[in-house]
Amino acid sequence: VGQERVGVLLLNLGGPDSLEDVQPFLYNLFADPDIIRLPSPVQFLQPTIAQLVSTLRAPKSREGYESIGGGSPLRRITEEQAAALRDSLCAKGINAHTYVAMRYWFPFTEEAMAAVKRDGITQLVVLPLYPQFSVSTSGSSLRLLERLLKEDPVLTRVKHVVIPSWYQRPGYVRAMADLIVAELTSGAFPQDQLDEVEIFFSAHGVPVSYIEEGDPYKEEMEECVQLVMAELQRRGVANSHTLAYQSRVGPVEWLKPYTDDSIRELANSGVRSLLAVPISFVSEHIETLEEIDCEYRELAEESGIEHWGRVPALNTNPTFIDDLADAVAEALPYVGSLQRSAGASITSSLTSSDSLVPLGEVDALLETYDRDRKALPPPVLMWKWGWTKSAETWNGRIAMLALVLILLLEGTTGRGVINNLLQVHHLMPPAN
């Protein structure tokens, strides 16, 4: 590494720290054109619709966060992962700064990059905390990072490389297998019936349209499950398994099979013991603590599942963290060395790993997997200091204006915009 100053940037979604943060967090989420995709003629309504939808959605979301302690633990866990990663790198002889960059809540990516600049980092390894690559998860964060790297003359000189996915790494696979074996033998299931436990991998879903456009997520997820099951079989665990996708929203088609449908089908087929494995989540958050632990467990029990277990998220699992440190160490020689000509795609020769999406720089990854780049709004911070009566009045007026404009749009186009938005955000059931 020499005189270089090394930084590792951990990318994640973010989550509200308290119940008061829920609405502004949702606003930032829905203001992202990747979350609510509007037709070009009405894209100027994005902020207004984000205000409307976040206002409608906030009460239900607050209930969910209240049920898991009053806020998301994602920031705390991610910062613990960053500290553990820094310590592991230090033990390997690499003196590196680690930074947490959240997309929709504190600490924002802008804050993290300001710290990168302040610390004089010259080599930056970008590490999305998503084992499998998808434009739907990493894409928005990478596009924001691309803009920040290009707009700031200091950051422009920072050499970087992105580790887009790492589901195939031996330490990650080994850590997942360790957790599954530990839960199988924890006493949650009858010890004389362990071979009858269905290992149920539940991954975050993405719209089928992403896959049809070339997103590698589905293929990487399926390969990831195969690698984990092969490791389990080497340990003598030969249980049957299922891969399903959770968290689908809206009337569009998402990756199948759906988690809820799969639970019902397994129960109907006679399965009585189910071990849920959150395969695409490396930190506990609302989708593990509330969606899996509460909603899906209740569904399983109602459907006839008698014995339920859930593998914990990796969090700061030492095997997992040490393997991430190895991934960073292996990526460092490529920092700033990946030359790309205009229009060239990334070649698999850039890294010795077996990932379907190899190492690359931000612009190269986006050129290959996210050609339709959209303008990204800056995060809204005004709610951090609380609402005022004036703000409430103006927000109400803006929301009413949005409602009028959307109704006009529905009347002129015949498209149920409001109906679709409400379905997308679980405010009414989808039409069958």
C-alpha cells in the first residue's frame, strides 16, 4: 500500500433511527426515481408524490418499527460491522479507514464522502453490503457515488474500485452454513426429526423487469443458495430446501416463488418444520425482525407449520467479517488500475473470484448494468428539526395539489395512478 491512505466505503439502504424519523426517511425513499417510476411527462411531480405517499404510508410503517423497538437497528449494526472490518484489516497489516454510507438516512453517502475527503483518502474500496448484485439495491447508491466522485475536484482524484457482489466467497458461504447448522441443533426442532426440517431461504425480491433487462440478481441468488447447500452437504446436512422471494410490492410481477405462497404450499404438502434463512440480508432490520419473525412466522403457524426456526443475520459474525477483510485486501491491487475505454464492458479477467459481476469502477458498472441513469434528488433534512404549523399547512397544500394533478392525469390517460401507488406501498390489496 505504501504511502497511500486506504478507505473502505460500506454502502447500505439506511433506516429511521426513531419513530419521528419514519416520515422523512420514507420521503427520501419515495423521492428516488428508482422507487416510484413516473412517466417522463409527469416526472416533475416526484417530490410532491413522495410527500403524499410518505404521509399516507408513515402511520403503518411506524407500527412496524414500533414493534421492533421504535426504530431500525441498521445504522448501529452497520457501524459495528465497519469497526469490526477495520480491526480485521488492521490485523492483516492494512491500516484502513472505514465509512458507512446510507442512501436514505443518516449517515448519508454525502456525509461519508465528505469524511473520505477530509481524511485524505487516496485509495477507496467501495463495498455494498448486499451479497448479490442488483441495480435495485446497489444501483441508486452507485449513481449517487458516481456524481459525487465527478463533481468534487478532490474526490475526482481518489482512485477506487467496487466489489459489486461477494456471495461466492468461501468465508461468507462458510458463515451462512455455520449459522444454519447452529440453528438446526439449537433445540427448536425435534432432534429425531432434523432431517425433515425444510431449509427455507428467503431473499429480497426484485421486479421481473429488472431481470429481463439483464440484472444478474436472480442468477447470483440461485448460485449462492447452491453454494451454501453444497457446504451443508459436505457437513452431512442433506435436508431439502426452498428459495423464495419476499417484500414484493405493487401490481407488477416480481421474482417467484413468493415467500408467503411458498410457506403455504410447503405446509399443504406436509412440511411441519421450517428453518427460515434470510439469505440476502447481512444485518437485522425490519425485513428480518418484523416481516420474517412476525408476519411469516404467524403465516407459517396458521398454515400448519409446527416447528419454526430462523437463522440470525450475519451482523458482525467473525468468519463473515474476516472474509470481507480478505475481499478488500484482494481488491486493493485493482484500485485505480481498471482502465476502461468508452463503451467497453467489464471483463471477467479483472478478478480471480467466481462472481458473475467482477470488480469494476463505478461508471463501468453503471454503464453495463444501469444504462438508464436517472437524476437523483438530494436528501431532505428539514424534518430532522421537527414540524412547524406553517410546514404542516404547506405540506397539506402540496399534497392536495398533487392529488388534483394525479386525478387530472387519471382522467386524461385512463391510468389508475393513485390505485397503483397505494397497491405498491401496501395501502390496499392488488387487484386480481
